[in-house]
Amino acid sequence: MGVKHGRDYAEILNELTEAVGRISDGYVFFEMEPDEWQELPQESKLEVWEALAEDLFFALGEEPVIQVGSGVVIYDKETHRINILVGEEDLASVVLV
């Protein structure tokens, strides 16, 4: 089902892809080792992050908090945002409307 949004889905997906790509150990979500991730070409990494962003967009509609490596992706229904946090640091925020 996904989260409710008023903005163009492609724009949201691009921003979310960039945001989850900033989680330095996000590859742990895919049960990869650091050396396995480092060996992937950059183009493959971008494809993986985009697939993850798309999956998160739809999963957050059912589960509003999802752990990705040391980061947390949170759907805030009240502010119509997806927030990406690493520890206490707000890494990124994607506006949905």
C-alpha cells in the first residue's frame, strides 16, 4: 500500500534513495559483509539503494519504523515525512506532500 503522499512518486523515490544511501553501514540490511559491499560497482550499489527505497516506501505504510544498518527509517504520519536517523542525528528527511 505504501505511505500517503501528494508529491510525485519519482521525486520521493529519488530523495529516499539518496537518503538511505547515506547510512554508512546500510549494507547490513542485506546481510552483506563490508568487503562484499565494497566490491560492488557503484552502479550496482545505486540499484540496491533504489530497490531498498522502493521497498521501504511501501513497507512503512504497515510498519512505521524500520531498522537499516545503524540507521532507522521512520514514517511520521503527522508531518507527512519519512525521517532517516543515525543515532540521535537526523540524517535526512523526505517530504511526502
